[in-house]
Amino acid sequence: MDVIDLKTRKPSNVKGLPPGFFRKIGYVIAGVIVLVIGFSCVYTVQEQERAAILTFGKYTGEARAGLHFKWPYPIQQVVKVPAELIQQMTIGYREEGNTITPVEEEALMITGDENIVSADAVVQWRISNIRDYLFNVEDPERFLRNAASSSIRSVIGSEKLDYAITDGKTDIQEKVREKLIELQETYQTGIQVLDVKFQDIEPPGGEVEEAFREVTNAREEKNTKINNAVKYENERIPKARGEAQALLEKAEAEKKSRILNAQGDVAKFNAVYEQYKANPNTTQSRLILETLDKILPNARIVIADSSGDTVKYLPLNELLQGSKPPAQSQAPSAGQGTQGGASK
């Protein structure tokens, strides 16, 4: 060890220590200090985090996920918060693993018609502004819990019990969410409320609870019947419209068909009438024969002569078909056969 002699003002060796020992120790300490300072200048931000950078205790910026550098403490320091993580907060109960513990002072509240209900809710939130989150409110999460409980009490306190435990659950959730967002913006907590969901809104116990359960079941049955009726309506109306359209199209087609047939009949009648005017007798005879041919297509043609004592007839149909005449036939009645004529 080197020491300074007070008389000569020159270093002298201390017995047992090598020369420059304390100087080496000083170098080691200085190196350790440099390493510590160097490591304090490097920091890492995880994916779900963001870091607020404080310079001499004042907010000067923020850093996202990755490896970053800063000035050593106390010039700069970094505060990390889970700003990229969606968090949940339970109101009215606490959940630890599989264990659920009710918190009556948060869950119990009075409705607008002075009934007591127990409301359990879950609030989903995230940090939207690191600076406001760190500096505007001393305990942001506690503030969020108190604000959520206050908002739930305020909304349920203005509604009736029947509405709160049946049809009004969704409406109450939305009102609570809007009021909670308004409180966060008013106090600039840096918290963004994403959603509020009620786990359960229970009526008072005992006979009242049973009565309200029956009311709830009746409402659910009513809604089921309404949904079935709407479903039936949605099925029948399109089908009925299709059937009506088919009937309209069929009637329109029949209308056009009848018009065309009538026009054809008119044209045919006009053509016949023109021929009739030119040759009335010939046209009249032709029309009579055509009409007889249509109304008597299977009539037997018989030629008879009754000028003598016996009736003579010629079975023309049988002769044309190559068959034998019948052995006995009935005499034609008056008007069916005339002398030297034919009848149909």
C-alpha cells in the first residue's frame, strides 16, 4: 500500500500490500458503477405494456413494446403499465380461482319502487391514456370500482324491480355503461370502459322471489309464443304472396287466351258471313251438314223405302264396314225414314 510520508511528501510502501492495490480497487468500483449505470439505461417493454418516461419526475413521453434506452436514474425513470391489456373488474363479488365470494355492500341496492335487489356485474376496461392514469387519480382502479358501483345504484334506483329483473336488464346495462364512461371522461382518469355486463339481478328472497320467478317464466313463455307466431307469419306471408301471384298470372293467361279465342271466333264468323252473303243457300246447307256431323258423329245411315206393303231398307253402314246385315231390324219410326231418302 502506498502512503504519503508527511515529512517528505512522497509515497511510501505499507508493509504487506502490493504497490497500486487501492488504485486497482478504485478501478473495479468505477467499472461496477459504470456497468450499473449502463444497465439502468436499458429497459424492455413487453407486448401488453406501455411505459411512461419521467424526466426529473415529470412526464415527457412514453414507449411501446421493445428494447429502449434512457438516461440513468435520477435523471430519467420508467413506469410500466399494462395499457394494451383488456382487464376485468367484478362488482358485487370477488373471484379467486374457482372460489366466488359475495360482497354484500356492493351488490345490495334499492330499486325505484323501494325493493331490494342484489346486482352482480363485470366491467371490462383498459388504459387509454397513461399520463392521466398515473397522475390525475391517486388510485385509478379504486376510483373505477366506486364509479361503477355508484352508476349501477343510480340506474337501478330509477327503475322498478319488475323491469330490472326481466326485460330491462339490457337497457340497464347500457345506461350504466354510458354513465360510467361519462364519469371517466369528467375526471380524466385515463381509463376506457369497454363494456358492462350483469351476471345476475336477483329479487328478494322467500315468497316474493318465487312470485317473481313465476312472472319471469310467464314472460319467457310469452316471448316464446310471440317468436313462434312471428316465425309462422314469416313463413306464411311469402307463401301466400307466391300463391296470389301464381293465381294472378294464371288469370292473366286465361284472360289473354279467351280474348284470342274470341277474336278468332269473330274472324271465323266474319269469314263465314262473307261467304253466306255471296251464296246463302249453299252456305246454309254446308253449315247444317257440318253441324250434324259434329253433333251426330256415330249416327247410323239407313236408306228406306216404304212405298209398298213392306219397308225396304239398305244397311249402308254394315255394307261399308264389310259386315252382314242384321237378320231382323226394327221399322223406322215416323220421321226417321222417308221414301227414297236418308236419315241420320
